[in-house]
Amino acid sequence: MQAKKRYLLVLLSCAFLAYCYFGGYRLKSGASRPPPPLLPATASWWPLGLPTSPCGGRRARACRMETCFDFSRCSGEDFKVYVYPPDEAPSATYRKILDSIVESRYFTADPSKACLFVLALDTLDRDALSPDFARDVPGRLARLPLWNNGRNHLVFNLYSGTWPHYAEPSEGPGGGGLGFDPGEAILARASASMGSLRPGFDVSLPLFHRSHPWRGGDSPGQALSPLFPVSKKFLLAFKGKRYVHGIGSDARNALHHLHNGRDVVLVTTCRHGKSWREMKDERCDEDNAEYDRWDYEALLQNSTFCLVPRGRRLGSFRFLESLRAGCIPVLLANAWALPFASVIEWRSAAVWADERLLLQVPEMVRSIPPSKVFAMRQQTQLLWDRYFSSVEKIVFTTLEIIRERIPSQPSRDGLVWNSSPGALLALPQFSDTWRHYPFSLGVGYPTGFPGMEATVSEDGQQGERFTAVVYTQQAALLAPPSSPTAQPLHRLLRNVARSNFVARIVVICSGEKCGGRFPVRWPQLPSSVPINVLQAEGGGAGGGISRRFRPHALIQTSAILSLDEDCLLTTDEVDFAFSVWRAFPERIVGYPARSHFWDDAKGSWGYTSKWTNEYSIVLTGAAFYHRYYNFLYTRWLSPLLLKTVEQSHNCEDILMNFLVAHVTRRPPIKVTQRKQYKEQPPGGARSPWNDPDHFVQRQTCLNTFAAVFGYMPLLRSSMRLDPVLFKDPVSNLRKKYRQIELVGS
């Protein structure tokens, strides 16, 4: 009998252990499975429910966009963000975040129109020992009428947890390292581990300094163009703190084994914290002396790879510092969820190393071929410039990632996110086809848009047509065709209409009487060239002087020829400029050139029209550009910039040059050497282009635009493109553009 009991007890014990083993394995595998790279906008690998087991506790429910986000608030075309009014002054860093949103196209002051809500309560630093630590957060959240357990809310956090454990935020009550329960709010935080980050819901941020630029940032970073030589003086470098004990100490304490002082420079110091002398070990004095021999910035600039070991938390300031310097980051932080990893392909810009295999790191980076090293260094500059060089870009990238997770919003694929000019400047609302954007066309002719008519040029090559947009005052339209007021406009329309590539002429009239039918008689134009008149009234992005850059439905070609009514261009000049634009569709190509300069005496930017060998602006009074820039001008630019243009009724051409230079990081292109491109006023009247007040106003605009952009995007160029055989001593019959050299220079 006793034997039967023993056998039964053994059998039950084996069954119980088997149940615990297999049930626990399924639970563990379901909770720790890493997310696949580049998840779709609404996809998530996180399970809806997790099994329970007598051998372990039940894990808290994980949020997904489908379960913790109200999509019905985001049904409109625009993605709007509401920022709560602050009840106390936030930290300087959080003020940059809030101001970036409030002054952007995302912001709405009406909470009923908002898809996303951002707290004015500063939650960036949740280290209880920090002076920026906000207290009584749970009580203050409970008093928010729109909190709703955090649903549709975004919470920013850079530092979670405190000494000595530095706990990460958890999903359960209390929020772990946050010190409060975020509920169903989306967490955008730095130093997140892959196990704590809710894939497809939370956003991993980079850790950045308090002095990180608010806007603009360096362009394109600190790396010397064109990133040569491929291999720098040092193969691998690091200079930073060494933690004698506690979290993050293992890897940093072992770096001295790899340091050789020749091509591998890995130096650390114990001199940090108030009690470092009491805590130092036998190596501290030697490490401190070696540490003082090396300059940190010099190491960044002269190293091919930069080691990025974890600190007390997984993230490190070294990550962004390495990107900025064009030094390939070598990540030594197991399970760290890299910043914006759901959309950025980090394998093309960073190297992973296992903290447990530290001694293999030098040989691992030596094995990377030079061609791969060069490509990775280039990618570090692109990612730094487009997503990380300013607080504003970090915030906008976060918002765009969240926006793309909403089913009703258009999204972009990994190609757009990881190539120039980046997702922040390739708005998916413009088109769902990448080839419709100017910077994707590459070599060859643009393909244009559906329904766009193509044409065959004289040399048998097929390319698209252009739409001429002529900005004019009402007097030129209302005057009789034979009057001196109307003659410049009519002559310009005839010259443009004779082009082999024009598809349509759109006349934008500025004035109160532009709504009627006029003129009584247009100049004689080819029947194949339709002409339309639009009215430019009111202010804002869709009216006033900015209406010439509005994305009108009548414009169905990629190319736009922007003209002023008194422009003097001939048909040959139009055709030649269009042929140049087809080779450079991402840039402004035109005739009138201007330049900016730095005035040391005034400490500001200056504007000049003097004829020199360099220029940085091509005025849109006679220039080609891609229609996508009309969309960006209207939908992307800061409202403050558009307001400046409308109040001054000037500078819209300078603003367009700022925009294109910011997108492309390239200067415009001037064609031929025409100096005068406008009709002189009749009767010797004074032209606004010769008015000193006009230039003062444009200088004011120049400085305002630079302040809002956060830097000066305009670039100087000394290149001018002329037709083949231009002014050569050969027969005029051999020249394709025979009239260009005959016009006044």
C-alpha cells in the first residue's frame, strides 16, 4: 500500500513539473520574443492575452493602438495635437518640446479637434534625486478633465528610475521608473529596453543633452565632407566615465583590456560623483592619468568607429555624438531599443556588439570592408541631419511615427524614411507614389502625374510639359491690350505659349476686381495652350501673395514655370531653362539671381542684388521648380513664416528658396547671364527693385526666416549653365537657341 502511495506521489510530482515547465516556457517565449524589424504602421506582435500558470504571476495587459487608442478622434485629414496649458514652468528641455509642437502645423488650440494630447506637466526627468523631478504627478493627472486614463495621450520621458536600481517604467500600477501610472498613454522615452517597450505603441527616443539645439541644428553634422578618408586615424575610440560598481560597470570596467593607445583608444575615469575617492579601486589613478591624455572631440573627429557602451541606463549621450561626428556607433547595450527603430534601418548606420563578448569587438569592426564603412558613415550623416540634429526634428519624428499608425492616415515605407530627404520632408499626403517626388527622379526625365500629357522634343526625346504660373496685378488685366500697362503681360504670354513644352498657362490676379471675366481680348495664342485666371485674395497659405505657390488643381505637370507679369523672357530662354530643370528637377532653375551675406557690422544677414560671381537665390519671378514645393510651402511651412510674407506682401520668393535649399541641401541653378529680367516702368517711374526700403524689408525677411528655420539653409554657388555654342564665333544657324545671345544682358 505504501509503495502505491509513493508511486502515485512521484507520478503527480512529474506531472506538476511538466506542467510548470511547458506552461512557463510558453509564457516566457511569448513575452520575450523580439519584434520584427520595420513593423507596419498598425501591426504588433504583442499577444492579446497571456496564459496563466501556477508557477508564475499573470503579466499586465499590454497596450496596442487597437486597444488603447481612440481612432475616432483622428478621422479627419489633418493630424492635430493639443498641448495642455502649463500650470508651472517646465524645464528648458521640455519647453523646447512644447514650443516645437505649439508653433508647428500639428498644433490645435481646440481639444475637440485633437487626435493626440501632450501634457504640459514635465515628465522628462523621473529621477527622484533630480531638481527637475515633478512631484504629485498622479494627483495632477487625476485633475485633468481629458486624461481618460491616458488614452490618446503622449508622455515624454528621458530619464526614468533613480539610484541605485534605475528601474524602467512598467505596465502595472505605479509606472515603475516613472513614479506614476501612465495608464493607456503612449510613452516616448529614452533608454528603453526591448522588453519594456510596447511595440507598435510606445516610441523609443534618443538621449540628448540639455544644450541640444531647439531648431535647425548643424547641417549636415560635424563630419568633414565628403567623408574622406574612409578610415580615420583611430579604428575604435571611447572616452567616458567608469562605474566602479553597480549597473553598467561590467563593460566599462573591462575596456582597459582593449586599449592600446595606437588605433584603439578606450579610456575611462573614476572622477565623477561626490564620493569617487572613497569608492575608487586600484586602477583608478592609472585610468585617470590615461584619460587626461586624450581630447574627446578630437577622438570623435578622428575615429572610424565609436564605442557606445551603456551607462547607468541603456541609452547614452555618446550615441548622438557619434552620429553627429560621422563616427559609426558600436553599440554595447544588450536589449536596448534604438531610437525610432520601427522606421529607421539601423543596420546601415550602426554596429551591434554583445556586452558578454567585449574582447571580440576590435576584430569585428576590422572585418567590415571599406565600401561598407563609407556607406555607413554617409548614413550616419543623413540620419543625424534629418531626424536627430534638433529637438524639433526629434519631436516631429515622434509625431509622424504615431500618425502613421492610424489607419486613416497615409504612411511611407522604409525607403522614404531611410533615404534623403527623409520622411519629415516627404509628406505622404502629396502622393502615394515615390517617383512623383522631385528628389526621387534621378537621372533622366520626370515621369509626371497621371493624366499628364507628354511631349516629344525636337531631338526626339520624350519628356513632360510644364505649367506657366504668371502672377500679375489687376491693372494689367483690366487695361486695353494695346496700352503700355498690358503690353508686357501680353508679350510674355505670347512668348511662353510658343514653347514646345507648355501645357497650360495660369494667370493669378492680385486685386479686388479680379473675380470678373477679363480681359476682353487675350493675345493670339495657340489653341492647344489653355489659359485660366485665378484670384489671389486674402491672407494665409491659400491667398494673398502666397497664392502663387498654392497647389492648384489646374497644375497637373511636375514642372512649374513661375513668372512675374513684367518678365522679359523669350521663348528660347524658356525652353533652355526647362531643359536644364529636367536634369535637376529637385532644384530651382531660373534667371534672376541674388545673394545673401553675413554683415559683421550689424551682426545679421544681408541681401544684395549686386552682380558677382556667386549667388544663393534664384528669384521665382522667372524660374522653374517642382510642383511638390507648392505643397510643402502650403502644408509644411511654419505659420509664422507665412504670416511674415503676407504682412510684408513681399519675400515669398526668398521663402521658397529657403524651403528648397532646406529640403535638398543644394543651391539653386542660374541659367545664362541675363541681368535685367523685368520691364522698366514707363515714363521713368521708380522701380521697387531699386527702392532702398525694398531691400531693407527683404533683409528683415531673410533674418526672420533664418531664425524660424534655426539656421541659414541658403548655399552659395558660382555655376551658370549656358547653351552649347552660346556666343561662340560660329554661324547662328548652327545654334539651337538662336535668340538667347541677342537679348540684352
